[in-house]
Amino acid sequence: MKSLVAWILPVLAALGLLAGCGARAPRTLNVYTWADYIKPEVVQRFEKENHCKIVIDTFDSNESMYAKLKAGASGYDVITPSSYQVAIMYQQGMLLDLDHAKLPNLANVDTAYLRIAIDPAMAHSVPYMLTNTGLAVARSKVKNIQPTWAMLDRADLKGRVTMLNDMRETIGAALKFLGYSLNTTDEAQLGKARDVVIRWKKNLAKFENEQYKSGIASGEFLLSHGYSGDIVQAESENPDVTFLAPKEGLSIACDDLVILKDSKQAALAHKFINFLHDPAVAAENSVFISYLCPNSAAYAKLPAKFRDNPAVLLAPEVRAKCEVIRDLGAENAKYTKIWDQIKAAP
């Protein structure tokens, strides 16, 4: 009897295990990100390779994403906030410290970007996509084009120019034009930057963040302050559009990959972040999104037309003058004050 039981029990256990495997539903990884920010084929490949399902929800601003999480939304695993928002969330204990042993592809991350990153050790965030904020210009319709913020002083372009309706980006452009840090809290420097933006304002059609993309592509606008990914998309619609990287320097913004501390799929989340930094995946995803994944090993895999676009890989001498916009805490009030003054100026 003992020998029969000893034989039957393992068989029953094996049958039970097989039944469990057959009935087990795929794991679900919940991703919260910007719209159209991961190539669908990349998602499908990861799902197939890891026997899982990725569910993607989207947000339209860092502030709305943060407000939703703080209001109690849960269940998300991987999110892609901008670096300044990541710093706030980490300080508030919302993010998981990353296990680098599970992220071998971090070796591919561009060290030139990490030198200016807010989390250079990638302790709790991994760079996902970079955008450079510069100028788009209609080449055939604008004479004497120069890669400088001084283009915004061009009275001959009056009424055909736009700047971003973004306090830090627009004041930041003036600060870089003047040779200051775009994270300065010096009130005298901020006052000078205010005066520059008010002077530029006289040439503007408007401050705005969306319509400039179609406007520069259609020829309605001749010069627009904007994000590199938007400008690359405008170039694809109208080859006359080109990106200018002002020689004084500009802002580089990064959206980061982070794992929420209450993630139920932390191991799978690590796999997903590592997968996105596989060089071939990073290159494919960059071209789809029109932004650059800062993955040095991926650069050689980018199509030459994309890689050589000045909106994508900045010249080293320009990149050396670039900065990342940082959250300034209570000092942000200084920017809010002069932004209100800019908006009120005729």
C-alpha cells in the first residue's frame, strides 16, 4: 500500500500542475504613458516573448497623471513621466528602486545624456525618450537663417512666428540666449529674460503648443519654437521645414521609465524596461515616435536620414551647452510671477 501511494501522489501532483498551467491566464503589465508612445509591434513582440498582456492607459500631461495617482488610482506598473516629475514622485516615496541586475541593457544608455540627467545613476528611473526644444524654420521663405535664439527678434517675420505656451521652456529660451542657466533663480537674470521674451512677443502670432506643428508644415508660420519630435513630423509633411538648434544652447527634456512602488508585476516591469533598451528595439521605437531613445548602441541601427537630422542628434558643441529643466520647488513662484508679466504685456 505504501509503495502504491508513493507512486500515485507524484502522478496526481503532476496532473494538477499541468492543469494549472493550462488554465493560467497571462500576466498583465499595466503601462501608463503618453499617447502613441510605444510602437504597437514592439508591444506585441514583448507580449509574445514573455507570455503576458500589456494594457496601456494614456495621459496628456505630467500634472494630470500625477493627480490621478495621488487621488488613489492604482494597478499601474510602468509609467513614463518627465524627469522633473520623476524627482517629485521619488521624493514622495511613490517609486521603486531599480534592480540593476535585472537590467543589463542599462549598459547601452548614452553616458553623454546621463551627465546632465536628474537621476544619473539610474537608481529609480531609466531614460526613455529625449526631446530637444529648438526652432523650426521654413527654409525657402526665410532669408539669412542662423542657428540662434536671435531669430525670434526678426521683425521681418512679424505675425508668422510662434513660441511655446510653456513658462519654463519660453523663459528658458531667453535665459539661454542671454547666457544664463535655464534653472536660474537669480531675480536679476529672470528680469532680463522677461524683457527679452516681451520683446520677442511683439513678433509673435501667438503662444501655443499644438497648432504650430500643422502651421509650420502648411506655411502659415515661418518660424516656430517647438519640440524636436513635432518638428521631425512637420518635416515629413513638408521637406522645406528644418530644425535649428540654437548655438547658445537649449533644453533637453526626457521622459523616464519608472516602476511604481505598489506594482504587482515588478519583475515583469524590469523585463519590459530592459527590453525597451535592447538596441534594435530602441532604434525601431525611436523612428516610430520621432524622438530619440538615448541608447548609444542603438544609434548605428537608426536609418541615416533620421540619425543625421539635427533635431535628433545634436552637435556636440551645442549639446555641451544644453540643460535639463529641473523642478525648483518654491522657487518656481519666481517664474510664475514673470510669466504673468509676460502674458500681460502688450
